[in-house]
Amino acid sequence: MSTDTSSDVQVTFSDLALDKSLLKILDEIGYESPSPIQEKTIPLLLEGRDIIGQAQTGTGKTAAFALPLISNIDIKQKDPSLLVLAPTRELAIQVAEAFQKYATYMKGFHVLPVYGGSEYSGQIRSLKRGVHVVVGTPGRVMDHIRKGTLKLGNLTALVLDEADEMLRMGFIDDVEWILEQAPDERQIALFSATMPQQIRRIATKYLNDPEQVTIKTKTTTVNTIRQRFWPVSGVHKLDALTRILEAEDFDGMIIFVRTKNSTEELAEKLKARGYSAAPLNGDIAQNKRERTVNDLKRGNVDIVVATDVAARGLDVERISHVVNYDVPHDTESYVHRIGRTGRAGRQGDAILFVAPREKRMLSAIERATRQKIDMMELPSTEVINDKRIDKFKDRITDTLSKDANPIFTQLIEQYQQEHNIPAVEIAAALAQLLQGGNEFLLTNKPKRKQKSREDWDQDGGSRGRDRDRGRGREDRPRRERSERSERPPRKERQKDTELDEGMSRYRIEVGHDHQVKPGNIVGAIANEADIESRYIGRISIYDDHSTVDLPEGMPKELLYTLKKVWVSGQQLKISLDGQDNKSQTPGDSSKHSSDKKKTGKRHPVMPSDGGRGNDDNRGKLSLKKRARRR
């Protein structure tokens, strides 16, 4: 039986009989209406049906199977109720994070990602404590089943995500073996972008009277829209956005974010930086939303920060730019978003912010639109300063073209005669007065060279694609951590603490006493601050604290967020390290006197695994953090 998606009726998540706790979190994160595959798949999985979903990456299929299967889970059951098989460790982490996010308000819910490259011990401990959902790569799942650490006796549902990719990578025999270990009475959902013969054979053999859902993705984008993306890296997103706003010549702009709260927060931050901005989301009263749109049309507002639903059908002629500040949930949303510019044959610009872990969505968008999206460079200091100078001169010209108030002319002439100061110096003083305490031009700090598109695409591209059966990083020769050494001689210690140019040193309150590893620290900072591991410098771990080198000028709000991040059972409580770049902060000497030796070791962190280390990684850390907050 086959289902196609062509309904024009607007369906909401509340129409789909999902658990109330799921509806609450969906509203918070901005999921206001289901995508086509979610609309068709969720009711079938809630009924307990087996399904075959044919859909591309980026159509929202993770939520399509996660939401209904979470609704059906028995929280009281200790053994896994749901097993999700994914072809790569990156996808396994992504899916596990999605499950944890959706189940925020389900007390006692636990999900565990298992994959090659992370130690067995932590995964085994979690399985013994009890988890409801296991998301893993086939090889590692097989290993746990054979060891007896993963029991499938109480499994009620199994998902094969990106089945054709597992076939391409040679996992299909492993998948069949796992299916044979599962109970006879279990629900199966198989998702695949294509349906090669071997995938159809598995569906016929293991699925019970499956319902087929086929999603035909819209692939048309307007050719008058120039599409670019910027790789979110060491520079904070808001700082990057304001640089782009200064460099781009735009008339009206829509900035898309995921959540309603984000529209308010980002609009306020932009207004504080001198931009005329207003929020637009589903919680704002209709009459106020209409006023905001009219203000945008008339030029009273230049930037609208909006969610997808609030901007549906918005057609304003002066919108020259669309910025995807947050990556959309699916490819159709992307096409809809950028369609707000370049209308009626006009030229338009679309800019997409992409974090390293969102590369898959970028690839999905490029496949869906059948267009390569160019990487843009963040405007340089010279470009920004040239723009500021040009705007300053234009303001002078505009002011001179208007009828000047004679009182100011008289005051300047009077001041010049009284103080015998040239008019140009008086004008400069007035300009400085107008500028206030803000710097007019940016200082030209040394910066790291931006990666090319090819380098960015290849970065980490080979990770997660090993067979995951005895070939992961856990089977590579591992360097044992040496015993804690005595404090090195003074000269050696000073050399060890030298700062690289453009970096600042921060202290964090976690160390050897808490069994922390460099990978834990890198993962936590990279995950919360959206900083690539290559921008995280030296890490020195001591008994009860550590130091880490980060790019200069870290925003205050980012540091405030990092203060509250948990690593190895401790809050980071990050702060600038004192005493002239030494590895102690003021007042540290009393805490670390001669009777308690400081046993710091330097860890230059640029590992081949993207900074995850040999233990926990960003996704796993994020899951632990969220579970602890609940």
C-alpha cells in the first residue's frame, strides 16, 4: 500500500495524537507544523504499523519516527524498547540528540548512542543502568549483542535510518544479522532515499505488511537568488552576523531563526547594535504582526527576525536579503525561506549559517535544490572600515544637502573666533562627540586563514565511515596517560605557558581529581560555543582545575553560558586566567601550596577526530548535560 503527499490542508502537530509532553517541547523549539513525511508517517507509527519511508535527508524524517515511537515507549521498562541503526557515528549522535531533545519533559527517559571510536566501558555502564532507546552503528551494535550487554528481548520497535547508505557502506549483512536477533513481534520502520533491490528484499523479508510513504521533494529555487553559506566557526554567530550586515548592501532583510524566543532575543541584540529590527513569530498578536510587515514595507523597519510560520506567504518588494541564522529543519523550509527574496524577477541574496555538525543538511539542501551553494568569506576588517568611512561621508553629504539650522553655523563661527581653532578640528571633535564612546574603526587583529570549500567539505569526511567492527579508534594503538609528574623546572614551565598570538587563557574548575580528559573539555566548549576544535588551543590539566586557550574577545554572553556547562560532574565556571599568562589565577597559591603539588600537563588539542578525544564526544557530552538539567 502506498501513500503520496499532496494534501493542501494545513495540519498541526496537535492533530497527530502525540504525547502532551512532546507537543510542549515542539512548541518551544519552533516546530509549528509537520513536514510532509512527518504528517504521513506519525499516525502510522502511532498505530503500530510497519512502514517504508522513501525520502531524502533533510525532509524531517528523524522527527517522523522519533516522535511517535517516543510516545509509544513504556518508561518503566529498563531494557531497550527501541533500536535505531544508522550508517555513521555522526548520524547516530545527531539522532540520539534529537531523541533527548524531544523527550525533555518525559521524566526518566534515557537514550544512548553507541558507535566505534568511543570506549565500551561507558556504554556498558549506561546499558546496565537501563536505557529506553539505543542509537548505533551496525558494527558496534553487533558487538554489544554478542557480548550480552545489549539485550533485545523486550524490543518493541526497530528503525533502519538511511538504509541505502548502509548498503553502500557494506553494512547490509550486519543489518540482517541484527534483524534476526530481534523478537518476532516488533515494529519496523525503514527509511531510504532510494530503493535498490537488496533494500526491497529486506523489506519484504522482515517487515509485516508495510505501508509505503513516498515524499517527492520540491527542487525548484529561483535562479535570480544568489545563494551563499558561511561556516560557523570560532567567531561568534552574532558578531559574524553584524559583520555581514555592515558589509552587505541591503534594503530590507528577513533573518530566520528556529524558535519564537530567538526572534525576540536576536531582534533586541540587533537594536542594541544600532539596527532597526523587529521580531515576528506565531505568539505575536495578528494586528501587531501586520504592523511589523507594514513597517518593513514602508522602510520604518529594515530587519525582521522571524520563524518559518510567521513569514509564510510574506511578499515584501524591498526584501533584498534572507539570512538563515539557524539552519532550517528540512529542505522544503529552506526553499520557502529564500523564496521571500528574488520575487517577480528581482535579484535577491540568501545567506546560510552552517555549523560543522550541520554539513549533512547543507548537502541535503544542495541535492534538493540541485545547486551548489558557494562559501562566502567573512568580511575583513579593511572591508568593514571602508564601509564605515563611506557611510560617514554619505551622512555628511546628506546633512549638507538639507537646509542647515543657522544656529549651529553661528555657534561654530563663534567658537572658532573665541578659541582660534581651525574649523576642521572643530568638525573632528563634533564627529567624535557624535560617535560617543564607541570605536569608529575596527582594529586589524591577526586572524586565521579561512578554509576553502574543498577543505571544509573534507574536514572530518572520513570519520565515522570505518566498518565499525574492530576498525574503530578503540582498536588503534592508544597512548597511555603518563603518571602525574612533578612540577617542571621554572624555565620549562614558563615556556609551556606561552600564549599563541590572538589567544587568551581561561581557567576552568575541573581537573585530574575529576578524571577529566582533554577530549571532554574540547567537546563541551565546541558544543556549547559552536567553536571548531581547531580554534581551541592548549589545554593544561592540573589537580583541581585546568586552563584552556581560546580566541581573544570571547563575547560575555558566551562566557556566561560556558560558566554553567558541566564536565565530569563539575561546572566549568570559566574565567580569565590571571598572573601574566601563568597557569594560576589570583589567589590560587593559597589553594595549591607546597603540600599539594600542581601536576599540570599540556595538551595541544588538534586531534584527528575533530577534538572529541578517545572518550566522550560532543554529542555524548551534550546528552549528559541535558539529562542532568532534567
